[in-house]
Amino acid sequence: MKKVLIAVDDTKGSKSVLSVFKNLVRPPEEVLLLHVERLEGKSLMIDMLGQAELSTLKESLKGTDYKEELDRNAQKVLNYYRKELEDGGLISVRTIIREGIPADEITKVAEEENVDLIIMGSSGKSGLVRLVTGCVSKEVEKSAAVPVIVAKGAAAANEFEVKEAAAAI
């Protein structure tokens, strides 16, 4: 296995990707850490926007305090996971920040970078919440051209949140 894409965010479910990755039989040559900044506009149905509307939203957010905060948070999250992977002996870790609809951006990066595997955490949503808000991991599983491992870990619920760890860095 040459390249693995690990999609991360600041949720407890994302924390479980570390244990799944560490249990892989053989480490890949390169790991891509991806964080997708979820943009918020006036619409609650941001996932329903077409490419033109999403592009306009991205352009309108440039240089705003909101976008700067998203960028700072993305860097904190990626720095946390990079440090964890590098402390585990992995040498080649590259970080990528994208903005937009998470499932779409994860599959785009996987295709662009020609990865062999995608690892991501489960949000833990179920029932009506999952029906209404959707599930990024399920969307990625359906649309990805490579295998997807969705990390579901009870251990992640017992550990401190990534937000707290990122704030400590």
C-alpha cells in the first residue's frame, strides 16, 4: 500500500482513526491527512448548493473572521494528528485543507492523489439525526473508488476530545 488518506475533524469519532491506522499490517509509504472546512452560509441546506453557488459562498467568505477561525481550527486539528502519526514513527505525512462539502472533498482528494485506502471516523449519529443531517462516512463509502475504513471506537469516547488536545498544542 503506497498512499492512505485519513480524513479528520475535531470530533471524538475522528479520534478513533489513530488506533485503526496503527493496527494496519504494514505502514504505507505516505499518509495524507485531510481536513475539510465545512462552510456555513445563510442556507441551512449547504449540501444542496450547486458548484456555482458553493464557489460564490467560498469567495464571499475569503478574508472574513469566520474563515480565519476555520483556517486556525483546521491547522490545530491537522497538527494534532500529524504529531500523533509522526510520534508513532511515520515519516511521510502530508496535510491538506479543503473547504466545502466533506464527502465530496474527501472523494475528490482520494481520486486526485490516487490513494489506495481512505480511513475516517464515524460521527456516531443514528436514527432521525442521521436521516436529517446525513452521514459523511456513508456518502464516502458509496462514492469512493477505493476501500473505505470507518473507524468506530469505544476507546475514543473515553479519551479527551481533539478540540482539547489541539488547544493544548
